[in-house]
Amino acid sequence: MIMQQSPVQMEKGTYVGRTVREHTFKHIITTETTYPAGYTSEWHYHSNPHFSHILCGGSKELVKGQSDLNVVGEGLYYYPGIPHQNVGYQEGTRIFNLELEAGFFKQYELEVPPPSLMFDEQAQLNAKGLIRAMKEHYLHDEQSQMAIEQICISLIQPDEKLFPEWVPKIKAVMQDYWDQPLSLPQLAKELGLHPVTISKYFSKYFNCSAGEYLRRIKVERAVGLIRSGQNSLTEVAYQCGFADQAHFTKMFQRITGMLPRQYEKL
């Protein structure tokens, strides 16, 4: 895709859609934006890094010569300064945005997530905290400031630092086999590793156990199915490989901070 115009810079708290709700938590800005059906934005880029969660609708996004569909239930990351354009917003598109100013990274001595996260199809942004942050946006009480700061720190911390070659490979394998029974020996065989290596170092690079990581993958899949509105929660639980709806409800709430039915009604 060829960019035909100079991109427009979007200042803090500003998006191409209409803002219907906005809160500021010191260096963190949360907004909910809506978009008219069929709308196509100008080429634009953002001043601050931000995350977006698509609650309804979606659009086609053009960036760096690529074209991707941003679909309902998806969690996205936008690195500052990278131009992109959104084409043909669907009717009723509604998006939650979580923006982080420079002061946030300075205060907590953290690095801005890299541009690669913007194009990482395996990034588990919803399961890592985006939905939890959205919950605080709607709750907006005296505790929300502390809660959302902690959520953001967890959200932007990389899963792996100076990671060995097998780390990205294990992410890909677990994404491929997320809906199948997967044992530690099977995982080790797929990667050509000793099971003890995975057992010993998985938590170091992913900040959770292999079993918990698989649960996060399943919850990420469930998020999109719930927002599509085409399946009952019982059907979503079954399609995402949970033993029953009770187990699904428990895991969804533990990972996202919300009950599936609460999230469904947003």
C-alpha cells in the first residue's frame, strides 16, 4: 500500500473517531471511541504508545505496505510515529484505548514496548491486562489509579528478556496446538528440547507456567467469540476447550478480572 498524503499527528488523547468517554489517571489516558459506518481515516500516527481493544465492529488497517483486518474482540498495540490508515469502519464500531505518556515510563523506569509488538500476531494483549484496564476505566473509583498503573506495568513488561532461540518457537507451537491435549513431553519433542529445560525455564521467560500460558491463549480466543455475539457462553466455553462453563467462567475472571457475562454486556 502506498501512502498518498502526509500523515496527521494525533496528539495525546486524540483518535480519528469520536470520544464518548475519557479518563486520565496521571500519565495514563483511557478513552472509548466510536466510528461511523464506512468511515475511512486519514493517514495518521500517534504521539504516545497506546493499546486498543475492539469492543464492536472493526476496520481494515493499512500499515507498512500491509493490509490487515482489525476484528471485534482483538487487542492491538500502536507504536508512536508509525503511520497507518483505517478503511471502511463497520457499523457500530466501538473501541477502548489505553494510552501511556512519557511520564509513565520515566516514573517506573520502563521502556516503551518495541514496534515489533505492533505486528506480533501471538501477543496476548487482552489476557495480559487490556480487559482489566478497561474494567477500571468503567469503574473509575478511588482505587482505579493504583489498579490501572499496576495493570499497565504488567501489560508492557516483555515476556522474555535476552531469551534463547526456543522461546519464540514454543510460543508458536502452543498457539498451533492450543485446542489439543498438550503434555510436557510432547512439547519438548516438538521443540527438540529436554522436558526438564522447559519445566525449569518456562516461568523465567513467560512469567507464568506453561499451563497458565495455555489458559491465556484459550481466553484470548474466547474474547473474540464473545464479542462476535454469534455463540452462547456455553458454546464459547466448549469451542475454546474448557471442561465446562464453570471452569471457563473461573479462568476468564481470573485472567481478565471480569465475568464472561459482564464482558459480553459491555
